Amino acid sequence: MTLLSVPVTEEDFAFLQTWASKQGTTIESFLAEQAHTLIIQLQQPIHAAVISATGVLEKVGSERAEHLEYLEKKHA
């Protein structure tokens, strides 16, 4: 097992201690469990419904650029 040292603010640490205690666990156990859960989730394939929805929403990047250009000309 590897030891990990993570700097957090005193406020965040106090919150984590209180929350973990109320959950009947420790900060270390909670973080280790979250890391393991992330590994499992990342190994799952993307749901077919999510894949089929890909591309449904249009990209707004060019529209935003056009709008910013319009505003620039308007307020020049």
C-alpha cells in the first residue's frame, strides 16, 4: 500500500473529519474508496443512450465568436 499526502485547507480538513465521522469512516478510508470507485467507473463502457445522443446539441463556439465580434463592432 502506498501512502499519499494531500495538502488541504484547515477548513476542508475539518469538514472531511466531521463528515467522515458521521458516516462511520475515516478520511483515509473515504478517499481510498472514492479512488477505487473511480477506477471501476472508468472501466465501464459508455451507455448506448449517451453515445446515441452525441452530436445532438450543436456547438456554440462559432456563434459565440460571432456575437462577440458583433458586440465589439457595436461598442467600438
